Amino acid sequence: MITHMKNLTREELRAFFAARGEKPFRADQVFEWMYRHGARDFAEMTNLAKSLRENLENDAPLLTLKIEKSLISTRDGTRKYLYRTADGCLIESVFMKYRFGSSVCVSSQAGCRMGCVFCASGQNGLTRNLTPGELSDQLLLARRDTGEDIRHLVVMGTGEPMDNYDNVLKFLKNITDPAGLGLGRRQISVSTCGLMPGMERFLRDMPQANLAISLHAPNDAIRTRIMPIGKVCGVRDILAFARRYVADSGRKITFEYVLIDRLNDRPEHADELAGNLRGLNCLVNLIPLNHVAETGFAPSSAAAARAFKERLEAKGVGATVRRELGSDIAAACGQLRLAAGADQPLNGDHFFENPID
Ligand code: SF4
């Protein structure tokens, strides 16, 4: 049976090698080659016996993705990657450069079944969950391609991470394992539309990592119009969880808020939101909507976004307006997939700015 190496934890790798009559330390060697050195094939693993490398090459593939296309911003070094999975799914990731270091935003699913109406990625539903290896390779291939030491990760691309929780958790454990890449948990941010079971598990499993909740509205009446999940998990439930998250983890929580013209960007919406968040250690990340013709929604003006932010701040709620990175290649977001034969464009606005504090 074919086993993708990066779908296994280090413990599972040990069992894999033990079953082949190999010493457990082989697992540590392979793990280090994959995550610390970003090896693309077993031939690079020169401290393994040649016969073992050849056997592994045949029945334990290392790479789960192939770079189909990439675009590089000449302004700020942002790179957008289109990857193809072994079964032909097309997924996107974004590499970004910040003052504090480099970051990658990865997708957690091929498609999405959450159905947020302002989002092009979810329009065709879910194709499938991405595996831990496919999640890792989005980061590892970007690191190898850019030659940059990536120390920050955001799981905010296409898909709902809490709807693919087990694979996302295994991926996070693998990339934070000190025997490999050793990414700091505090340098990781995961964004959710508000799937409560996953958020509860995340608080228990990864309390040191950052959580961002896509709120997008100050009340259920507006939220349920744009996010079907709002009917399952209301604003009140999210706020109650957020207060517990902050108390239990000691971390600030981020709320994502896509600004949609006249739907959720009026002064009274800012006031209601500020009232909801009073006293909570949080940051509101305001994101002007990316225009998607089929949705019928329009982005808020820059002036409305600024006024919304200032109104929140005046009431004591910290807020940022997303900085545009890779603006010279933004138009190609989704067109990467279209150009490669995908039937549905991706909305580039999934790829949010890293809210790491
Ligand atoms: S915004 Fe996120 S959760 Fe909602 S449909 Fe799009 S990918 Fe899914």
C-alpha cells in the first residue's frame, strides 16, 4: 500500500519503519529531511542506505503536490501559487513578506461546503479535504521555491479548517515538531467561520496558536443572510466562546469582518459590533470585499472602511484594515485556477493578512 510520508506523524513514521524492520531513528532522519531540509525526493537523503531509499521511492511518495503555476509581485515579493494534487484538484496558497518575516497562507480544503454567499470558493461546494501532507507541502514547496525561512503560517485560504480538523491538527503538529521545521505555535493563525466543535477542540489542542473567527456582521439578522453557519452558531454563542477562549488561552482573539457596501458597514453596525466586543481582548480585522460579480455584493468604499475602523477604535475596540499585498498580481487570484482549467474562480479575499500580534 502506498503511504504518503507527510501524512504520518513522527510517531507513526517510527511504526512505519519498524514494520519494515528498520530502526526507529530512521523515522527521525526522514522527518528531519522532509521538514527541516525540505527534501523533494529520497535521493537527497544521503544518510539513508541506497537500497532503503530506492524501496521508499517506490512505495512511499514524498511529494503530494506539484506547482502548476506561480505569480510574483514585483512590488512586494508576494507570490501566489497554484498547486495540483495527485488526483487533479487545484488549490492556491500565498507567500507574503512582512517586516517580521515571511508567512504562508494555505488552503485547508479543495472547495468548501460552508456556502458563504460573498465567497466564490464555496460556490461549487466541497471537492474533498486536503491531507496533512498536502497542507505541509503548500508551505514546504513555497519555502523551497522562495528560498526564504518561513516562520509564520496562516490557515486562511480556501476551505474551513475546522471542517477538516483531524488533518489540520496533524499538519500543525508536524510543522511545529522541533525535530523538523519547529515552527512556533504562536506564529500560527487559524481562521474559522465559526464551527463550534472544531473551535472547542482547537482551544484544547492548540491554545498557544492564534484563532481568527469570521464574524462579518454585528448580529444574527445580517450574519445569517451571508453565512449559512450563522443559523447553527449565532453571534451570541461566538462571543461567549471568544470570552472563554481569551480567559483559558491568555491570547487575544481576532475577528475577521468583510466590509460589504450598505450591508454591514454603516455607523450603527460599527456601534453594535463595538458594544458586543466591549471588554474583550480582541482585534477586528476589516477586509474590504473582493468584488465577485455573481454575488451581487459590492465592496465598501475606502472612506467607509476608514470610518468604520475609527468608530470601533473610538469605542475602545482595536481594529485594522487589511493591507493590500501583491496588488499587482491580485487580479490573477482565481485566474490561476481558471487558466489551468478549473471551472470556478477563487476569491482572493480569502487570503487575509496575517493577524499575528
Ligand atoms: S468564506 Fe471560507 S468558510 Fe465561507 S465559503 Fe468561503 S472558504 Fe468556505
